[in-house]
Amino acid sequence: MKAEQRTVFVARDGRDFPTKAKCLAHERETCGSALVGLTEAQVEAARTWADPELAEAFEMFGYGLRKARQGAGQLKRRRRPNGPEPGQAIGVEEGQAIGVEEGR
């Protein structure tokens, strides 16, 4: 008889995986299901990291949402409404360069 000891990675939903990478991939795919039906106390526990597994689920879901919106072109940098136009510096007169004295 031979005794073996193995490392098994267990996901949030209780599924076992042989590697950490496979477990994390499964948790990324199913992170939204961990957020369904939460109470206010559970959300507060995740926000303050009292429940680190739930906090990680929120982060994974937020990352996936942002990545999807960036891929769709919905998250682009917007110009400030009262800021300078592109190519204009603040406090520089037209025709002058920054850090260059006149007469040189």
C-alpha cells in the first residue's frame, strides 16, 4: 500500500482543480454568480476585505466588465470640457517655446 498526499485547489463554488491556474480561470468565469443575491452586510464585508474571497470576486467582475467595455470602445479618454484644446499648453503664448529665452 502506498499513501499519497496531493494538493487540490478549491474554487469558491466548491469545485476542485489540479492547478491554481485552472482554479483561477474558473473563478474568473463564474465571478458574477458569487455576486447574485448578496445582503448589505455581505457587500460591506467585501468592501472592507473582511471577506477576501467575495472582495476578489468583486474585483474580478469589475476587471472583466472594464475589459469588455474597453474592447467595445466605450471607455475612451475624454477631453476635459474646460481644458485646453489638444496641442495647446497652459500659460504659453503663441509662437513661444517653453524654457527658451528670447534672443537665443
